[in-house]
Amino acid sequence: MSNPVTAVPAAPSAEALAHFGARLAFETDCWDVHAALAAGAGDFVLLDVRGPDLYRKGHVPGAISLPHGKITARRMSGFAPDRLFVVYCAGPHCNGADKAAVRLARLGLPVKLMIGGIAGWTDEGFAFATGDEPGRVSD
């Protein structure tokens, strides 16, 4: 008798490798972002793509506030074209990070989504920063 787990057979290993390997090219998680920031990594830009009020109430330390609707070629022109952006929003119930990733990709910029967003950061028990620091991408 089948159950909900085995009712659909698992993909062959080669297909699973391609699928999960590809996901890692598109996503990172809160734990990896935290570890990279704690180690002083400067090889990516972390963007909080929620609104400024939510950013001020609490954001990942080191994140820049840039709401997804404000991502434009002009605003991003100050960054190197190969600079990796990691985007996050409120969490799994929010698609703001996906919208930001689409905008960045359309501009030809490398991007990954931090899965879990603020909800995931909270679940991990990591600290938040408040206020406007470190600032916003200028107009």
C-alpha cells in the first residue's frame, strides 16, 4: 500500500543531483549568510528588499535597504557587474525576494535568494539590527 511519501516515486539520482545542485546556484540560507558575515565576507551585497519601515524595525546586520520595486539600472550602476547580490524579504509567505531576484537578473547581475528571509533568521535565533544603518543604495 502506498503512502503520501512514496505515492510519487523519487527521481533518479542523476536528476536529483541536477535539481538540487541547481537550487544551490539560486539560493543560500540564513545559516550560510550568518556564517559568511561573521567571517567578514565582503564578496556579496546583502539586500533587504522589504519596505523601509520594516527595515528600521529589524534587519539582518549588514544588509542594505533597497525595496524590490526600487531596483533600477541607475541605482545598481555603482556596483561591479559581477557583484553577487543576496536578497531577502519577510519569509516564505512573501515573494518580494523573488521579485528582487528577477529585477537583478534582468539587469544582468548575479543573484541568490536567502531562503527563509526574516522568518528564517528569527528561527535560527540570530540577532537583528535596527534603524537605518548601514543605509540605503543612493539614488
